[in-house]
Amino acid sequence: MLFKSKDNYKNKKSLIIYFSRGDENYAVGYIDKGNTEVIAEYIKDLTNADMIKIEPKIPYAKDYDTCIKEAKERQKNHKAFITKEIGDITPYDVIYIGSPVYWSYMPEELVTALKGIDFSNKIIRPFVTHEGSNLGDIPNQIKDICKNATVLDGLAIKGSMVNGSKLKVEEWL
Ligand SMILES: Cc1cc2nc3c(=O)[nH]c(=O)nc-3n(C[C@H](O)[C@H](O)[C@H](O)COP(=O)(O)O)c2cc1C
């Protein structure tokens, strides 16, 4: 189900699924709102999409150094629990999946959330924030996990540059 022009994607029934962590992070210090969440909100503004934030059952530490240890451990063991499942995606045509880049991949909570869902007939548009890795291997990871989806080109924005990047998001949409 590929549409003819980008305008058609923008006007389809859309859902944004994203993970984002505030607190202390690389290059930005302590922030109240995570970088990926800023982009998710731009997309919501521009497309009127519904939004689901994936929340870890065990919150990550507020300080960056402890957080990276926890994140690495959860990715290595493929073990990360979430507070709430995604639920029924049947009504949606286009699904935006938003993630920070953690060593080329998504935080394990997003993997937990996406696993086992049937994405037949769904268009996925990945977006990530990062500090140098660009998209990393996240589009391929999404292709592996999100069974039967059509995964389109992703958008990568530097976490420290999210404020003021709305135009870039609009161009990508
Ligand atoms: C645990 C952890 C691992 C990270 N690994 C990478 C990485 O490998 N490459 C990169 O470019 N940025 C990396 N970053 C930076 C984040 O991808 C970046 O700050 C992102 O914008 C965070 O998004 P968020 O605020 O929505 O959680 C890492 C950050 C954390 C906390």
C-alpha cells in the first residue's frame, strides 16, 4: 500500500510510537523533555497523528553514566519491561516509530513494545535522534522486528539540535 505522493502519507490515519528519556544526556545536560519527544510532538502537530510513548517499567537512572550501563545491559540480555503495550494498530495506515540511537539500535523497551505485532499493510516511517550515529542500524532493526511492514526512509536529527528543527521535520513529512 504505497501512496503516490508524500502529501498522501501526511493525510493518512497515523500513529506515532516513540521512546524518549529526559534527565541527563550526552551533549545536552539535564533536560525535562527527551529529544525524540520533541520531534514526535512536531510530527503530531503536522499530521494530527495519535501518539503512544513507550515507558520503561524500571525507569533509567537520571544520571547519564548509570543510564548507559543499564541500557547496555538491557540490550545485551534482550530484557526490558514496559508499563503498557501498544494495543490495536488496525485503524492506522502510517506508523511513525521514533527512537534515540543507543549503540546503533533502539532502546530495548521499544523492541519489547514492537515485537509480536503484525504490521501487514502498514507503512512505517522511522525517525531517530542521535549524537553522531545518524540512523545507525535502526531502519534494519525495524524491518526485522516489525513483521510484514513497508519501511520507508528514516529521518535522523541530532539530539542537541531538535529545537528549531521543525522545518526539517516538515520537509521530511
Ligand atoms: C544509553 C545511551 C546510549 C547512546 N548511544 C548513542 C550512540 O551510540 N550513538 C549516538 O549517536 N548517540 C547515542 N546516544 C545519544 C542519544 O541517541 C541522543 O542523545 C538522543 O537524542 C536521546 O534521545 P532522547 O532524549 O529522546 O532519549 C546515547 C544516549 C544514551 C542515553
